[in-house]
Amino acid sequence: MLHSLVSRWKGVALTLVSVVAVLWLAATEQLGLYINPDYAAFTVVMTIIGGTLALAALALAPVQDDHEHHAVGADDEHEHEHSHHVPAARARRVGPARRRIRTASAIVIVAGAAVALLVLPPATLTARTAIDRDVEVTAAELAADAPSLAGADPSTFDISDWALIANQFDDPAEFGGIKIELAGFVSPVPGDPDDSFYITRFKITHCAIDARPVGVPVHLPGWREQFSVDDWVVGTGELAADPTDQDGLALLPGTVGATDEPGQPYVY
Amino acid sequence: MTPPTTTTRRRARMTAQSPRRPLGTIGLAIGLAVVALFAAIRILTPEDPGTALADAVQDFVTLSASVVIESLPFVFLGIVLSIAVQLWLPPDFLTRRLPANGFLRRAFISLLGILLPVCECGNVPLARGLLQRGLTVGESMTFLLAAPILNPVTIITTYQAFGWQDGILVWRIVGGFVIANLVGWVFSRHPDPMSLLTPAFQAACAREHADAATTPRRGARMFVEETSAMLPALFVGSAIAGFIQVAVSRDILITLGQNPVLSVFALMLLAFVVALCSNVDVFFVLAFGSTFMPGAIVAFLVFGPMIDVKMLALMRTTFTTRTLVQLTAIVALASAALGLAVNLAA
């Protein structure tokens, strides 16, 4: 009974878990933690369609299938009729041990999905991933996207623009003492772990799996006494030559203060 | 389709046996109760951004969930199209219209993605539907491999990202077409193509041919079966993709990028590991454009949509492990050859 119940309805159960999770994320405006908001509408529409079909299937689909009948070995007459049609009837007689493993793993998958999507709170990627994916690598990769300063309005630049500018320019004079304010989480600068940290954000193209860290180095000796890695901070100040690293610029902060993680922690 | 004798027997059995009757309103009520229960769990669990989990575990969950959430709409879309194909496409519609010659047939089939633009996770359910509608195993593989690359969305995003630079767009299209047809040809020569399919899927095909239920009920049953096959695979594939992201350091891959031979294999390995959708993988690899050679990028863009951890889990619902090993080997060798050739020419 349990075996056929699980093997029959695991897909519908997973559908309902995901549908509830996605619609709740959308309703609480947290879908952006996982995917680029550009795809949110499509995701919500398809999810509603999936959920509707799952409910319709519960009402309309036969409770059991010939297939499971075989598995339980209930009915000889069926066996006959079907081995006639089905070349693989032999392969479908599943031993009790294998059936138990199958049922158990299906339960584990459904339970795991429910825990991951319904019980654990939604979360932002941590600084661990930012360190692994390396702010400097992103800066090199995205170099061609750096905004041009000529005729641009610096107040429209986001943290990813400033990160590329800081990485590519050596001469602070070009910025004419523009005051900037940046919010992000703290991740360490590998070459200068004690005197500098990055104000970091993840840049998402499609979904969190392609997240790339962008960061502006902040020169603040002894920062570890005030902040720890992964804390959210707001820094204001001007870009200037990095005192420790001769290439590139760093934010010489007027003020750096703790802040709460914003509702929209990623840039897109 | 079905001989009348079977139909009558089935009807008789359906009234006689309770497990074959649908649940009707009771089923709907159960469904709504489950939805309410899930919603209650989700709303009532404290939304505390606490540090209960280690960072690595937390990121594993976040990354895996993001793959699920990103793929899910495409999987649903694929399932809906697959059901539509099976319910409303006359059985011989495709087989009648396609050219009789095997090579031409597969060439046409590899262009079906232009009409049915689903990215690769949605393609597996769709390919299953086409397989049940009379495509051979080799032809369905050609569709499965070609459609994610030869589809308008992928082509447009690739053009946006690379333009005509280094012939990347052209080689992606040509490579995808040639490899998909090569694989289709190889598997079309198999003496017993049904043995390439998993027994469970063979059984589903056979059942399909002997089905006389009404259209909504058949559709409902297909939805139950397709989600039971696809979603566990999607969750497992996503968990593997998330785990590898956390476990394998990115440094290693990137240091390989400058070597004309190793860069090709490094990016193919990366494509296998990151398991991105073909519609957007190009934006991801654009990031490597400055560090990796063009051949490596072509190999990434051709190999990734065809084979990756998530796709293997999804395809395992339909093809046997042995078949998938052979398929992976052929696609990997061909993509590597293409990538190396582009690097040599560059």
C-alpha cells in the first residue's frame, strides 16, 4: 500500500511542495534571492499552471495504475494481459528489497525537498561563495562592461560599476572627489586581509548558481575589530589610490557602519 | 488504435475495480488540504536569518534550491507540451510528414526546437512525449540534443553575448546540429533500440498504446506519471549540482584556462558541473571570454546543453545507464574535437 502510494504520488507531492514554496517566495518578494526578477513572471505563471494541473490530477487520475498492480503482484489476470503488450514485463517485477529502497529514497527526496523549500528560511549566498568565486576574477572577467566616465552620471552607477572602475583605474584624479555610498556584505581581500575588505554583492544573471561576486575594496586598518565577514555594512567616502596595493583604487572611507541586509541583496 | 475488445474489457474492469476509479472531489479536497498544510508550515516557520547552518551547508541549500526554482517552470512547460503532443497530435502526424530518408528525417527533427522552444530541462518530458508519438529512439535523441541549441532563444542570447566574435555562434549552431545528428545516426543503427530505454518508460509506452480512458483522465494520468519521473530526478540533479559548486574550488578550473588543450576540457568539466540552462549559459561563459580560448568556449556551449549533471539525472528517467554512458562519451569526444579544432584555427 505504502509502496504504491509513494511511487504513484511522489511527483504530485513534489509539485505541491515546489508550488507552495515558489508562490510564497513570490508573494513575500523573495523570489529574487534565487532567480533574476526578469524571469519572475514566467516562473509564477508556470508554477500556477503546474499547481492547478496537480490538483486536477488528484481529482481525475486513477488512484492506482496497472503498473503498481504488478509490483504488488496482486493480479494474475493482468499479468497475463500485459506481458502480452509489454516487452519488458520481466523487468517490472521488482523484488521486495529493491522496492523498499525505491520507496525509501522517494520519501527521502520528498522530505528533503520539503525541508529545503518549506522549512529552512530563504537565504542569501554567504561570503564563503564570494571567496571561492573570487571578486578579482569577476572584475577581470567583466572588465569590458566597465562604464565609461565620459558624460556619465556617476549617481546612476551601482556597486558593480564602481567595482569595475576601482579595478581598472589607477588615477583617482579622474573621479574628481565624487562621494559614493555603497552597501554590501564584508568579504576579506586575499592580498591584504588585515587592512582592507571588500564591500561585496553578488551579481546574478539568471539564477543564484551563476552568482558572481563584485566588490569595492575598502581600506580600513583594523576592520576586523568592528566587523566580521558576512556582516552587512554601508560605507561612504571617495575612491583613492589604494595605500597597500599600487594598482587600482580603494574606497577611503569617511564612515563605515553596520546595516541590515536589504530585501534585495543581489544586483542583476 | 485500440482493438474494440480491449476497450470493452477495460471499461468493464474500470467499473469493477475501485483503485482504477479517480478520487474526484475527495482527491481535490486532499490536494487542497495538503496545499494548506504546506502553506502553514512555510508561513509559520520562523523566518530567522540565523546562523543555524554552517556557511557551506547554507550555500549548498541556496544553490540547489535556485537550480530547482529556475528549472521548474521549464519542466512544467515541457510536461504540458508533452501531454498536449500525446493527447492531440495524431499518432502518425509526425511520421507521415517527415522525409523517409533517415538522415533527412533526423535533420528535420533537429530543427523542431525552433517550433518548440523549450530549454533542455523541459526537453526531456517533451522528448518522452514524442517518443510515445512514434519517433524512434535515435530520432528522439537527436531532438533532445539539438533542440536546446537550435532554438531561437539560445541563438539570440548567444548572438547578444558574442556577436560574430571568433565564430563562436556559428560553431555552436553547426556543432550542435552535427553532434545531435551523429548521435541519432549511431543509435539508429542499434539492433534493439527498445533496450536503450528504461523498463519503466517502456512500460509507460506500452500502456499508452492500450489506453481508452477519456482525454482529461489520460492527461491527468500523464501528469502524475511525468512529474513522478521528472521531479525526483530534478531535485537529485539540483542537489548534486549544488554540492559540486560548494565542494569543487573554482580556482582549479580557471588556472587551466590558458592552455589550448586543457582549457577545452576544463570548460567542458565546468559545463558539466554548473548545469546551466542553454538559454543563459552564454552569459555565464561570457565571463570566461577574456581568460579562456574560443575553442574552449565553443566546447562549453555545445557540450553543456547536451550533457550535465542535472540532464543526466533527468535523462536517466528514460534511457538506461549504459545508453547514457555511451551517449556522454560520444558527445564529449565530439565536443572536445570541435573545441580543439577551433583552438587550432584561432
